[in-house]
Amino acid sequence: MSHWITSILAGASVLGALLAGGAPAHAQQVFGRESLLPAGTDLGEAGATEPREIFASEAHGGKQSFMTALGNMLFSSPDIFGEPARPAGVSCETCHSAGHANVSLYVPGMSGPPGTFDVSNGFFHAVADDHVFNPVRIPSLRGVRFLAPYGRDGRIASLRDFTRNVIVAEFAGAEPDPLVLDALVSYMQEIEFIPSPRLQSGGRLAADASDSERRGAQLFQRPFAQMDGQSCAGCHIPSAAFVDHRQHDVGSGGLFKTPTLLGLLSRRPYFHDGRYATVEEAIAHFDRNFGLGLTDRDKADLLAYLRAVGDSERPEQPIGVTVSLDEIETFAGTLDQLIRDRRHELLSVAVDTINHELRELQEQFFAPDLRRERGRIARIVVALRQVESAALAGDDDHAFQQLSTVLDSLKAARPMLQAAEVRSLFDPGLRQAYYEQLRRLQVASEGK
Amino acid sequence: MSFRQFLRAATAAVAIIFGAGMAGQGAKAADLSDKIQAYRQVGLQDLRSVIAGVDKLVEQLAAKDFDGARQTWIDARVGWERSETFVGELFPDSDGAMDSWPDADKGFHAVEAHLFGADPEAAMPIAKQLRADAYALGAKLEATPFEAQALLNGLAGLAYEVGEEKSSGAESRVSGTSLNDMRNNIKGVETLYEIVFREAVASADGKLADRIHEGIEEVEGMLKVDSIAKLDSKKVEVASEKLAADIMQTAASLALQPPSLEE
């Protein structure tokens, strides 16, 4: 196998076609006869950005604890799931990219609109099949510690129980070690909301709010007789992360829990089943269902207010070497403790996960002239496997020595990889061209 | 662990990560020239079969014998995948022209997408270019010497590559023959190791030689499944990384540089 990018770098027609307005490659479907996921699946991997993730500890000048870092690693590991998720590379991260929602995820037969998924479909665990096509919107986990109860209808009170249910019941994983659950919960509880630049404390509008936003806020607080005297704010309590921790029937097919409105704009679609693609449609639903008689200006004002509430400061960040290596180093930071505690099973999970991340990073350095970069990463992968082998053989001294060398080499590789980033698939143009090649192969094979 | 053991382990770790210049010092180079010559004949024969296969492929496409062409494409991949132990090292231009992924314009996989896809006739111009590239490779074959360092690099590199992610479908996903690719890759690793390196490694470190042999057999065993869907790719990944690590450790006893895994 060699690398196609030679022709791209040599000025082949593909990039030119793209720049001249060819099909954007932000979507990439699984195709061919060999995928472990249904043909047509889009895992949302083709984009050049990923959700930004803020940890409570880091926001206050600290760093992720061992438990949070371990949970962060496990969140990215298919090893905690059973078949077919594990061999297919599906992890918590697949649906909740960087602890947010993968709004591009689409699996034929299991998704309604992109960003929704039917966890009771039976594909990932036959015993969970309820024989109903009922995909739900993939929720963001930002601020999840403030959003109990859990599940679309709030059926599970504790995040720990909910997480266990996802692993065991929905994705056929083995009963998780208590440390695994503790770590996953620690990680998720650290994920902060990304602040809205349009809000101040108490969920109040910023001082420079527009007239329309202010009118929208007043409307949001106004009791409506058609809603039994309730206001929007009665359920979406501004000072309480815009939730009331309760379930309501708002004419969408049953009782569903009140979703937060924070970060609304970056986690489409809307309602429990993702039936609405826009905030406007969601507003129209309430107007129609409760007969509120909103005027066009009312709707525009409510939209302006919800846009202010649902805004996020830089909700996305470019993918790249720095972000990837930061995450890999965080994961690798758990290895010392795992060796020390002789948690060999978790050590293997960690090495598998880190090596998988390293191999993904390696794939970004695709061009023929990036051999040194690819080799540097591959040698770290192999050395990490030796760390695991030494620890499993009971030779902890050797494992620690090897680990120290690996961690040093990771740090040493950073400037080299950063310097080559512009020639890697982290470059948006090259990335787009890469996925365009895949798309053309798919078109040729499927004839569409 | 004694200090000497510790030092040896630490040196091995540094050598694996930083590569060149850290191993092989002081070891006496084994004379592998006869073995390399023997392997060269095997490798060249594999590539000659690829060139002949591509020639036949074009003829079958011209005759609109698409079923025959599909089987010929599959057959031609056998020698190609076995030769990946040295093609990337010795013939990088041909590797890029004939087997780049993902490439919709040239090479085996662009042919594959049409041939096994909706419009097999559309494979013809790409197959003709593949034939021209195969001939260009053929013209270089006889004059290219094989040498131990390049072969050890290719051996470790291919052992590592076998463990690459396959969950979204691998390179030969349209024909559904990626499993063949992997089997032939590991067969190529086995052939090269057994013919060229095993005896020399065994004379220096019998346990390491056996471990590599067993590692190859382990991967081969994992690939004895009906389809990629039944493959435990995670286990293959782990086994391939351990195998690559062991192969890299042979450099010292062979008086060669540790493979850089840069292919």
C-alpha cells in the first residue's frame, strides 16, 4: 500500500476541482463489502474540526486527575463494549465526540436525521431490541452533572447507573469493573458547559443584549394560560442551567425530560427524537401545540433570545497535532499508576486505546515526504506495546523504564509533528481532497 | 533485575523509539548474501506474476470477460501483497503508482472500484495505465539489488502494517478481498523471515527467533476466518505490534540498524 497524496501534491486535478467548487467532503460514508458497520454509515470523521472540551479542573488552573484521565481514555476505548461494537471500533466517543454530541453521526436503519441513534435497535446487542424504530437525539454531555435524571425520559436517576446500562445493555459489554464506572463518571462530571458570550451569571442576558433578545427574554418568562399558566422559564429555569429535572408532555409523543438550552446552537437536531432541524421549527411546535398565538415578531424575539442562551464561545476547534498529542499524553499519564497498581487488564485497554489514537495520528502524515514522522509515531506504538509486555510479565522495573522513554519520546516528537502539520491531512485542503478520493471510489463502486 | 539487565532493557527501549544508531554496535554481521539471493528469486518471481497478471487483466477487459478479469485482479494481488516486504523500500515510485490508497485515478484500487463496481468497462483506461506502471516496474526489477537492511526494514514495517485499522473496511473493500491482502502480507513476512533472517537470529538469540516465528503463526491463525467481519482486528493489531517489536530487536544480533518503520 502506498499513498495517494503524491498525485495531489503534484498538482493533480482533484484539488483544483475542489477549489473550483467540487463537492465538499465533510461527509464520508462507509462503503464496500467489508465494513463492520452498515454501508452508508457516516461517523462524522471527515470534518476539519471537533467539539471543544473544557474540564472543570483545567478551567481552574488544575489538571485532570488520574480518575478523570482514566475515564477520558476509557470513553475513547471500544474495549469496554462487546461485539459488534468493539471490533467495529465503536466507543462512547463515537456518539459523544469530545464529550459533546456527534451531530453528523448517521447509521442507516438506526438513525433518523443525522445526530440521532436508536440504542434499542438490537444491532449492537440483540437483547436490547425493542422492535421499534425510535432513534433519539444524541445528547451533549457538557454540564451533564447538572442534568439528572438521565435518558430521554429521565428513566435513570444516576449517571453511574446510566453509564453501566449503556455498556452492558446497549453495547453488550462485560460487567464493568467498579473502577471503570467510577472513572467514566469522573470524566463526564468534569465536562463543563461552554459559556455563552451572550449570558452572564444566573442565566441572565449580557448587559449589551439587543432589544429583540430582551423582548424574547420577557416572552420566555411570561406565563401562558394555554400552558396551564406556565412559562417557558418555568421548565427551562435560567438560573438552573435551563432545566427543572422533570418530565413534561409538550405534545411530542409522551413525557420527556426538559433539555437544557445551553449550547443549543451546536447540538442540533432538536426534541427528544431530533424531529426538528432548526430552533425556529421548535418554536413553531410550541406555538402550534399550545395555541400560543405568537406573532412573527414574538417568534423572532424568542429566536434571538434562544440564540443568545444557546450560543457557545468557540464550540469547535480545529483538529490537529496539538490537540491529538495533548489527548494522547493525558491517556499515557494513566499508565504509571496502572502499572504500579498491577491493574493489568486496564493497562492493556489503555495501551490499546493510546496505540489506536497514535495510529490515527500517524495516518494524518500521509505524504511520501512525511516518512520520518510516520516512523517516529510507529516506533512509539511498538515501544508502548513493550511497556505492556514487560508489565504483564511482572517486570515492573523494565516497564517503568520503557514508559519513561516512551513519554520522553512523545514530548520530543511534538515539535517535529507540529512542523509537518501543514503537509498532513490536518490541513483542511488536503483533508478535503483525501475524502474526495474516497468519495469518488465510492461513486465508482456504487455507480451513483 | 540486575543492573546489566536493566541497562540492556533500557538500551533496547531507546533503540526502538529513536531508531538508527542505537543498536548493532559491536555485533558481527552475519553473512546473509546467499540467503538474500535466494529470497530475491522468490520476490522477483512474485512480482513477475503481478506483471503477467496485469497484462492478462487488460486482455480480459478488452474481451469484456469481466468475471475473468475480476479473478485475475484477485490473483495478481497475491504476489503484490507478498512483495510488500520490499516494494515500498526498493521501488517506492512503483508502489505509489500501482497501490496507492485512496486513489480514484490510478492503481489497483481505482481499477477495483470500477471492475467490481457498477461499470466494469470503465476500468479499462486505468488498467492500461496500471499495465504501463507494471512494465516500468519490470524494467527495474533485474537491476535492483536486495540488501539486508532494506529487507529488515520491510519485514518490520509490514508486520506493523498488518495491524492497521480495518473496521471501516480496508483497502480492497470493494472486491471484499482485504483479508486476502492481510494473509498475503503475513505470508510475505513469513517467507522473508524464514529464508533470510531466522537462522541468523536463532544463532544469537534462540528465544527471540522462536518468538518471531510463533508471532507470525499467531497472526496467521487470527486471519483464518471467513470474512473481515469475523476478524478480531484488535487482537491482530496487538499481535502485529508485538511482532514488529520483536523483529526490531533482531537488529543488534544482525549488526543492522533497528528498522525505522518509516514505510
